[in-house]
Amino acid sequence: MGKYVPPTVLTNEDLEKRIDTSDEWIRSRTGIEERRIADNETNTSDMAYEAAKEALESANIRPDQLGLILVATVTPDYTFPSVSTMIQERLGAKNAAAMDVSAACAGFIYGVVTAKQFVESGAYEYVLVVGVEKLSKIVDWEDRNTAVLFGDGAGATVVGKVSEGRGILSFELGADGSGGKHLCHKEFIEMNGREVFKFAVRQMGESALSVAEKAGLSKDDVDYLVPHQANIRIMEASRERLGLPVEKMSKSVHKYGNTSAASIPISLTDDLAEGRVKDDDVVVLVGFGGGLTWGALCIKWGK
Ligand code: ACO
């Protein structure tokens, strides 16, 4: 795994000076204290490249060993060329095919599940999956309903074969296009917060439980939960459905806000670096997002 977050911190106090909001409102409704914002010179592909480089180094894989690059993003630099082709060139991954995946905040899970199919079929030995967003470029900074929620960043992983008994035990992907109107991007991000909240609380809990069941496990077998970092109250609801103690849930929403497709890999990269996830832990990743889309993975951690 690897990650990149831009150095510039935007705090709730900074936002208080720009729009009619308060640190107290943002913290109590979302759990967010600050978020990272990329500067004008840093676009989505720059952050994707940095996270990808770190993931390749930590996996000890050379770029030319990659068979495929998948980039999950809803904020690409351009409609085309894709972010995945841009980083293919910068990494020197000359043997890799490349495509972007669009599933909003569930994009990283969709990407990893797609990578798994290519690795299992034997088509590719290693697939790089990146979740990356520069949401600051599609947020209406005058709209207090959305401006307080989002941040920029990137997280990446290399998917490849692991030893017997380890790796992805099960997955779930889903979509409900009838809910697309509740969360969309036309000129800026538009959101019906209450509808998204209700959907997220229900879906995150159900998918987390269902993916454990598909792996033949009960919720008591789950050691760690990595939920999409959208809102602490939504995250807490899914943790409670699994019956896990507070310290067994990944939490970085207070530092980075909602980074959409990047939130799960950013949070998990920090968990690994700080020793919260260890080999042979059963880890559930679960996300939801615009579309509406959702996805979950149950993983026995380790190479
Ligand atoms: N500061 C102060 N007041 C605010 C702010 C703000 N930043 N934003 C909204 N309000 C006001 C509204 O105007 C409204 O006022 P009104 O009642 O006078 O009309 C009121 O606060 C709304 O309050 P609540 O209904 O209590 O807010 P709620 O508890 O629903 O929290 C929130 C709002 C945080 C947006 C919540 O609904 C939520 O988290 N929804 C899910 C959002 C989400 O996860 N989005 C991302 C999903 S996927 C993706 O990432 C693309």
C-alpha cells in the first residue's frame, strides 16, 4: 500500500472565516477537523503517481512487472487521456494496460475486485490499483452543505498472488441507479445529505456483514474494519453492526475529510504503518458513493 496527501491543511476554523459554519457544527455532524487541499500545480495524476510509487516500493515490485493499472477517480485531470495512462508513462510501466474506473467513493473497492479477477485468471501477475481525488476542484466553496466535507489525496495498492489461505476471501459489489439524483456532479458536487446518510448507514452495515458471511465467517471473526471515511456517524453505525470495539475501526476522517475513492486506501496505509493491521488479521473494507454504488471486501491480511 502507499498514499499521498497534499501538505496544505484547511481547518474548520479556516472555513469559519469563509462561510457561515462552525467548527462545532462540522465536528459534531461529521467528525471532520481538517482536510488536505492540493495546490493549483498539483492535479489528480500527480497525487496518483506519488501514491503508486510508494505502493510499488512497499510491495517491492518494479513498474515493468505490472500488467494493468486501474485508477478509481471521479476527478481525472482530463476526460482523456485517463489518469491511469498518465501514470503508466510516468512510472515507466511499459508492459501495463491502463484504464480508469468510475464508481465514486466505492471506486477503490471496484478497482481491487476487478484486479482480483485478472490476477486469479492468470492474465496478469500484478495489478496496480489507485484511488485518487482532487475534489477541491469540483466543490462549490460557497456551499456550506458540501464545502466542509471533502478533501484531496491518493492511496494505492499492488494486487498479486499471496500464500494459501491469505488474500481476498470474498467481495460484494452493488449499484442502485435510481438513487443517482441524491449525489451528483454537474458543475459542482450536489448532495441530498439526509438521503445519502440513510442509504449509507443501511448499506455499509449490510455489506460489511454480508461480505463476512460470504467468506464463511461470523462477525466475531472480523478483526478490523476499514469503512469509507465520509462521516464518523456513518462509520460508527457500520462498526456497531459488526460489534467491533472503537479501536478496531480505521479512522482518518478527522485529518483528511472525505477523499472519496482515496479514503479507504489512505486510511489502510496509515493503519499498516502504525501497526493496527497485522498479518492474518481478518479485515473488512466497505465503501459507498455516488451512483449510488457500494462495495465490500473481506481480506485475510498478509502476503
Ligand atoms: N455549517 C452549519 N450549518 C450547516 C452546514 C454547515 N457546514 N451545512 C448544513 N447546515 C445546516 C443546513 O442548512 C440545515 O439547516 P436547516 O435545518 O435550517 O435547513 C441543517 O444544518 C441540517 O442539519 P441536519 O439535518 O441536522 O444535518 P445532518 O445531521 O443531516 O448532517 C450531513 C448533514 C453531515 C451532510 C449528513 O447528512 C451527512 O453526512 N450525509 C451524508 C453525506 C455523505 O456522506 N456524503 C458523501 C457521500 S459519497 C461521496 O463521498 C461522493
